[in-house]
Amino acid sequence: MNDGPVRWGVLGTGGIAHTFAEDLSLTDSGVVAAVGSRSQDTADRFADEFGIPARHPSYESLVADPTVDVIYVATPHPSHRENAILALRAGKPVLVEKPFAMNAAEAAEIVAVAREEKLFAMEAMWTRFLPHIALIRDWLAEGALGEIVTVTADHGQWFAEDPKFRLFAPVLGGGALLDLGIYPVSFASMLLGTPDRIAAVSDPAFTGVDAQTSMVFGYESGAQAVLTCTLRAKSPTRASIVGTDARIEIDGDFYAPSTVTLLPREGQPTRIESTHAGRGLRHQADEVARRLAAGDLESPLMPLDESITIMETMDAVQAQALREG
């Protein structure tokens, strides 16, 4: 590690890589030092757009770059395992886009390699690090809600039916659950842990990936989570946490910087408006910088074992939906 800002290597040049690079410019914790793509042309275009000094025509060349401190894996889901392990074997810590992998077995393999190499790794569930989520954690720690009874969250977006678009393409890990459903599932995991009962229904898109999936999770505490995701329509994308003493409502989009309201069973609500520059991905970059500076190998806000259990839950949802279908 150098003494200055963290020097990021961006592996992949798709939409989320652009958003990350844009957001990183809003913080002093890091800079994009290099980008890697599968061709020199796409690497050059991305580098020219963001003023990145090093541009590599292969992922192997990127992870070998001595000017890079940490790799951001921004490729489609089916490549996360391969790309993350490539970087880790090259001695580079990783921030891996969500979902962490295609399934729990792949997630566990990434974690095993990170621990073997004694390198930092984290799933890029950027929602965990947003200011309004930090505020919610504070309210929960203070006991403002009492016991959590119900968690609800939805994530629905409308996409034109293009078989080449990654959300509809099976070979690119398409489907509502992996791309959109990961947000409500991870949100419920943060609040309630791993469910012990799962019910799910799913309906396919024209390419066979799931177009819409709805889930009900049950927990040993008696709490329940009701979660939905769809590719067919723009939903409210709101979330709520209902407790015995109060509830929290998060305006849409709940997974991005948002306004939150604490509504006690008795008394006046407390509403905290969102005032935020950028999309919000810079906060996860700041967390990586903090953990690397401290010599930590993972983040307590997005632990590696939880990334595995989240994928176990996603696997169980898919299996349950297939049985119901």
C-alpha cells in the first residue's frame, strides 16, 4: 500500500464501473489508477473518459500492475468468482460487485482464497455504507423499534425485452433475483440474519430467466420478511422495518441515498431528509480504504461469511421457486 489515496484498478468497463469511477471522484480516499478490459480499445475509452493513467487490454495485465492497490471486480455475475480469484492470486485485495457470486459454492471459494492469501475482500453491497443505513443501524442499536416484527422491501425496474441485454441473458447471469432481488435479500439479512423458513414464487421472462420473484422469509425470532423483485415494472422500491414500538420507512429508492422516517407507536415522527452528492458508491470505497489502512481482512458491515449465507438464501429461493413452478 502507498501512503496516499488508495489506488484502484477497475476490472470491467460496464455501467456499474462507470458509476463507481464517477463516485470515486467525490471522495479523497481513493483514485482510479488503472482499468482493465478484454480489449485495448474499450480500456482506452474508459480511461480517456475518466483520465486514468494505466489502461490494460487484459484482466491478467491489470491485476499484475504494481501501481494498483486493490481491484474492483465490476464484471457480470458469472465472472465474479474467476475474476476475484485472479486478483487475489496476484496479491491484490478485492471489492467484488454484488451478488458476490452466482451461488454459495462460488462465494465460499472466493472467501477461502482471500483467507488463504490473507488479503482483504468484500462484497460491493454499497447500500450497507450509505448515511441513511448508518442512521437506521443507530436507531436499532438504541432500541427505538423494540423487537422487529416485519421487514418489507421491493426492487422492480422496467427493461425493454432485449435477449442480448444482460438481465435477460442466461449466460450473463440474468434475472430479477440475482440483479435486483439481491438488494432486498441483503437488506433483510442485515436486519434479521439468515431465515429458517423460505417460501418463494417466480415467473420466467421470455428468455427463461426469472422475470419476477417474490419471497417470504421466516425467522426463529418470529419475525418475517416480505420481499419482491421484478424486471417487468418500476415498483415503489421502498422498504420498511416494523417493530413492536415503532417502525422505520425508507423512501424509494431504499437501496440508494434516501429519506428515512422513524414513526413511534406514540408520539411524533422523526424524518431525516437525504442530502447527498453522487449515486452513493463512494461510501463503500471509503470503507475499503479504512479497512486497508487498519490492516483488516474484511468489513464488519459486510462480513464475508454473511456474503456466503446470503448466497445460500438466494440458492434456496431459486430452488423453492423451481419446485413451486
